Amino acid sequence: MSTNSSNNVVHLDEVIVAMVPFPDFSHLNQLFVLARFIASHNIPVHFICLADRNQDLKHRVQGGLSASNIHFHDLLVPSSLDAGNGLPSIVIFMKKLVEPIRRTCIDISTNAKRLVIIHDSIMMDHIRDAHSLIPNVESYKFHAISAFAIYSGLRQSIDHLVVDDDDDDDDHEKMIKQMHDEFPLLDRCCGPYAAALVRKEHEWKLNSGNIMNSCREVESKYLDLLAHTTDRQYWAVGPLHMLLESRDSSNMTKNECIEFLDKQDVNSVIYVSFGTTTTLTQEQVNELALGLEQSNCSFIWVLRQADKKMETENFEENDEKIELPIGFEDRVDGRGLVVKNWAPQLEILGHTSTGGFLSHCGWNSCLESISMGVPLAAWPINYDQPFNAVFVTNLLKIATSVRSWARREELVTASTIEKAVNKLMGTTEGIEMRQRAVELSNKIKNSVSRGGDARKEIESFISCIIK
């Protein structure tokens, strides 16, 4: 917004974008990349998130048009979380954020002729009031999970789901029947309230469209099926991590993981990471260590506790320290590297020495692995991960399953882990998975390049919001 000093006329921005992420890193990182891309089109973007999250994100923006066009609005953590009706503390916490988000959106809207809110699909209630209180607003739902996971959840939550493309839907039904109890059930993955949330999302009428961190080269069938369930448009704008130009790393200090990979043979290293939301038990860590040791395969293993959901002392925290078996690091010295903090996952997956990824199958990790042409050993834990594991294993056929989903409550033994690693890294079947992953990677890279289909789709969305 600018003011003409001679006559005090206020000039409003044509469009301002407000981003409302779910404040878990696995979600907000995706929206932040989208925020930077939109800001690079000279559109003011206001990122509304917890103060500590914003502080981390500010360090990633260094100069350029996108930096000057991103404005951070800090949401302060409520000082107390009163117990309410037996609800989990995370639910109570999120309810406390409704009012500050509503107030911030209203404040931002006064500077624009039109406010566009892009919100995580989980944050529907947080922007509901904006539609009744702001006359110049429209909103778009951002989905941080795969189209396959969303569609599978819809099928399990809504009776007689209307889908126009009957043949493709029949294929999905056939796969479910063939898998029997190996196909995930929504309530087992996401809890008893998941189906109600899915129905609520599906019935939400305040959004002008849906944004997916996916691409048609990977999920064309399920993006089309989703589009047939609603009159709202879907834009597949991913993989989001490929939207931004990579930084010149010539002046950066080389990470220990990359130094380790530089000394290994092509496709010889398996990368092991369970993301930011999983903490393995000490017993499971012991089995994983032994399995990696017995596989005789080179590896990088990111071993860390799950990130805290929110920065507040009222939430339960697990301070139990995870230890490696005595002598393990000495025994694998030279062929194994254990990282106990942050690791540059994209750089690791993009390195020629990395030949596989033992993963929890979070959607970010799946997309990053696919885009880099790296096959997976699928070890899903919860949420959308079991659906993603089915997708990469049974449909894309670029992954092997570490263990049966039906036996998910059981300890995964060292011998099971050893077998899965060796299958991925040392068999003809593993080579074929890698070849399929590389083919997908090449298609994705062509699609996100200038003039490619994915690039056209994100530019179509930009055009829509500034129309």
C-alpha cells in the first residue's frame, strides 16, 4: 500500500496473498516454497505462522524479489492451555489460534483491493470468519498430502462417492480387494476423527479451488479422480521443491554427508530417515542398527527425535535419549554415517552415490525421492504414510515394502531390515525399481522446466489469483 503525499490518496495493492499453514514443519515447508514462488511474481505475500516457525523461515530467504515481497506475521503461543472436554492439547492449542489468524487476515485485507487466502486444508476453521467479515476475499485449500491418499480417504469416509470416471474407480476398488488387510484404513492411520475431517473438507464450500503438491507425471489418474468429485478446480503445482532455482553452493561449506557420499561408488549408499514426526523406540533403533550392519551396505542414517509439534511447555515432550548399540559406529566406520541432527536430504538424494531411500513415506520424502530418481524401501508409520507406501510400491512400482502393514504393531527385526535393504540395493528387482524411478524423474524434470506442463499449471494458478 502506498500514499500520495500531495493529496493523501491511498493506493491499495490489487491483490495480496495471505498464507495460513498448519504449523508443523512437514506442512508449512511446502506452503513456504509456494509463498516464495508467488512472491517472485511481484505479488505481496503475508505468511501467518507461529513466531518461532517464522524465525526459522526468515533465515532461508536471502535477498531478491521474493524476499522483499514476503511479510511475516507472528502468532504468539497462548500462555495457557486450559483443559477442555478431554480434547488433546494440540486441538485446544489450534483453537486458540483462530482469533489471532482471523484478526491478522482482516488487518491485511485493508491494504488490498482483493485478499487471496491460501490455507492448509487442516486450517479451514481458522479462515471461516474471514469470508463473512472481509468483502474482498477468496480462499484456496492447499493439500500437503498425495492425491492418492486424499482419494483413498474419501472412498472410506463418504458413502456412494460420486465419481464420473467409473473405469479408473473400478481399478482402485480391484486393488483394494486384492490387497485385503494390507490396504490401510483411515481410522487406523489417522485416528477416530479422521473420517469426519475428510467429510468436512469435502463439503467445504468457501474455497475457490484446490492446490496440490503433486504433478500429473506421478499422480495423473488420482488427480483426475479427485477433480471428478467436486466442481472446484485442482492445480497440481509440484513437486514444490523444484519450483525455486537452486542456490549456488560453490561458496558453501560442504556437509559431512556429501563428503561421505563423494567417497562412495555410484548407487551404493542407502539413505535412512524417518522425517520430522517419528521417534523410534530404543528397541527398534537397536534392530535397525543391526539390520544395517548385517546388510554390508553403505548407508547414511539420520537418527533423531521427532520435532516438537508446537513450542509450548504445556505439551508432552519425550526427552528419552536414543542410544546406538555399543561399538556400532566403530564397526561400520567408513561405510556408515550416523547423523544426529539436520541433514541436507535433497542434496543426499540427488547425489550419484545414493541408490536407495529407507523412508517413512511422508509425502515430501516420497516426492523428493521420486524427483531424484531414487527408489524406496517403504516403512510407513502413520497418517498418510501407509497410503503413500501403497502408491509407490504397488502402483508406481519403485519401492519395496520393509514389512507388512497388517503387522505394523510388531517389532521390525534386523533380519527383515537386512532383507529389504539388500533387495533394494543388490538385486535385479531393485535395479528395475531404480530404472523406473529414473524414468519418472526425467519426466518430472521436463515438466517443471520452463514450458513444461507442471510449470504451465503453476503459472495458470498465478494468473487465476491476479485476474
